[in-house]
Amino acid sequence: MWFTVRTFLTVCLLVSMISAIGRADQQPPRRTITVTGTGEVSAAPDLALVSFAVETQAKTAAEAATANAAKTDKVVNAIKGQLKGDDKIMTSGYSLEPQYQTQERGSLSPPPIVGYVARNEVRVEINRIEAVGRLIDTAIAAGANRISNLQFTLKDRNPQLRAALAKAGAEARAQAESVATALGVQIKQVVAATTSSGPIVLPRYREGFAAAAASAATPLEPGEVKVSASLEVSYEIE
């Protein structure tokens, strides 16, 4: 008799669970609308990134490297004299490559080496935007003959990103309300949301230009940094 009661209770429990699952399956699916809002915030940059390089040419690799080391040392010391606080300078690249004589068309012989080019590049991070022009002038005067990758950015973009997300959220809500009005329904609640941030749009200047001596300070206009974000939201409607 004990086994019969236990078996009966087990069967009842299984039937109850199956019934509950069946009722859950019979519930109508949520009706939702999904929209994507975008937001963008502009801010004045507070960090400049710029690369300086010294290129030297000579008949031999040793001569090119020795001349480059002397000039680069002078440039680096001049740059360091302009840096303060959290400003940074670091080596970002070095190369020593042969130069080949131009061969006549159709020639099958390997071109002879006519010289060597040494290139030493340093990257500078400077927190005082107003000092970038003077920094460039100083590096050129010390012997830098190539400048590249000059750009202005933000040390911390999180405040701007949060502001962009707030704009994106407001835009998503406005879109959802417009869609709901057009469909004759009402927004009930948020059921899902996904965020993403776009690339930081930086003011950028041409790369790889040869430095030239100038009597006046180099003028620069930093412009504004743009931070964007998007927010995809699914709203339940009724």
C-alpha cells in the first residue's frame, strides 16, 4: 500500500508539472517594438599626440646610424625641455634601410646599394594643447625633419560617453513613442537594451610632411573631439 500511495503522488506531481508547462506554452508571446537611438557629444581636446622623426642618409649603414643617433639625441633633449607634469616621450620606431640605384628597364642584374637611410621616431603625449605649436617649432629647430600623426584627443572620454548615451536613450524613447502612436498602442516597459559606442572622431592633420624652418610660431587649431554612442532598446507594448 505504501508503494501505491508513493506512486500515486509521483504521478500527480508529474501531471501538475506538465499542466503548468502547457499553460506557460499557451501564453501569448510579448509584443515588442525595437528602436535604435544615437547620440553625439563634442568636447575640447585636452591631450595632443604627435610623432617626430629624424632621417639621415649616408654612404654606409654605420655612418647613417651614427649621424642619426647624434641628431636624434639633440631633438629628444630639446623636446624634453618643453615637457611638464604628465607629458610623455617614447621611441615609437627605428629603421635602417639600404637605398638602391635605379636600374635601366629590362636589366636582370641586382641593383647596387648606393647608400643607407636611418630613421628614428619618437612619440610625444602633451597635456597642454596651447604648447603644441611651440613644441613643433622646438623639435624642428633641433633637427627633426619629419612630423606625423598629429592629433588631438581626450585623456578621459567617459563623461562624454555617458552624455552621448543619455542623448541616445532619449532619442530611442522618442522613436518608440512615435512608433507606438502610429500603431495605436502603448509602451509598457523596457524588455532589453544594448549599448555600443562609436569611434572617437579626432581632429587630424596630414601625416608624413617634411618639416621646414619657420620664423613664426606654428599655428594650430585643435577643433573638437566627437564622441558618439548608440542604444538599441526593445519595448513591450500593450
